[in-house]
Amino acid sequence: MSTENNSGAYISHHLVNFQVGQCDGFWCFKLDTIFISLFLAGLLIYAGYRIGKTLSFSKPSGIQNVLEMVVEFVDQQVKDIFPGKNRLIGPLALTIFIWVFLMNAMDLFPVDLFPKLFSFIGIHNLRIVPTAEIDTTFALALTVFALTIFYNIKIKGPIGYIKQFLFHPFGKYLIPINVIMTAIEEIAKPVSLGLRLFGNMFAGELIFLLMALLSLAGFGAAWLPQVILDTLWAIFHILIITIQAFIFMLLTIVYLGMAHTKEEH
């Protein structure tokens, strides 16, 4: 087999999920994405519970200090952007920021580590970065979109929400164009939200795979070069995964803030 075929097979292998169901159709369950996402969510819940049980104002632990800084940072973003008050927005923004960050951070593990470990129990395909899957990012984006529709109707009323489509942005004389333009604007929110996160994380995953190919030199056992190359890229990638989590959280606050105001946008 040629080097090109080897490289293509290596990358293709790492981009196949551990999945069941009718994977040539709609009902395909990507078990690795589902379980890793749920595991990280459970880890987040457990960590929050444990920290909450051991809070200390006199001698705070290191993890408590980190969490307090994150909470204060997110709280400030909500105060600066979100109009009015809603007890859901702060916890939602915090959950999104930390959960998306944790899912992104799975990209920092060596690409061959978990696939190799799980191969010993018969699982030969595994992807450990949930946000490198478009299913995950669109599920998150559509959840935010559903909340924006809910609060649009709750705050503005059904008639007010319909008027937003009829008279925005060009007034009452161009209603057909207004409906089309506003519908495109609304649909673009979850599409851009989901694609932005997916695109950045998928690109990062591919870069890690290309670095692994360079260091392994045809599936060799040169683990040390791979670790060095991955470490150099990971240092920069930490900034990327943090920014992407921040942007997803920020746009969530912005979209929900727009839904809570009766002014036209």
C-alpha cells in the first residue's frame, strides 16, 4: 500500500465513530459522542456538587478559586449583555461555557491514545471530541434556538412575535420581503452557532491527525515526536478551545437577550 493510501486510511479510520443503527440513513447513534458528552456533563455536575459541599470562605481550595473566577466572569458577561432579569440565563451560560470547554478540551489528548486503549476491548473506531461532530454542535445550537423562540413568544406574545416577521426590517409596505428576510435571519442564528463551533473543532482534530502522521512516519512507533508536536499545537489550541466556548456562550446570551426585549432589531 502506498504512503498516500496509508495516510488516507489512517485519517479515515480516526474520523469514523463507534456507532450503531442504520448509519447509511437517519437513525445512526454515535455512541462515543453520546457517552463522552454525558460523561463530561456528569463530571461537571459531580464537581459542582462536591465543591458546593466543601465551600470555605476562610480557606478556599484551588478549584474553588478557579470556579469562583469562572462564575464571576460569566456573571459579568450576563450583566453587560443581557437586558432585565432571568434566573435561567446565568446558570445556562455557565453550563454552556464549561461543558463546551470540556468537550473541546478532549481534543488535547493524543489522537491515538483512546482508540488504542479501546481497541483492547473490541472497539476499533472511536472519536473522543464531541464538538468535532456536527450532531453535537447543532443539538446545542437548536436547544438555544428553541429557547429564543420560547422567550420571544413569552415576552412579546404570539402577536408581537408574528409582527416581528411582518414588519421588520422594511416596514408594513414590504411584508413578503420582511417575512423572508426575518426568517433567514432567524434560521442563520442556529446554523452559524453550530457550524462555527463544529468547523473550528473539526479543523483542530484534522491538524492533530496530520501531526500524528508526520511523527509516526507510516504507522511506526515514534511516540515521542508525536507527543512533542501535539504539545506544541496543544499550547496554541488551548486558546482556540477556550475562545470557541466563550463565543458559543456569548452568542447564547446575545440571542436570549434579543428575545427578552420588545424593541425591534
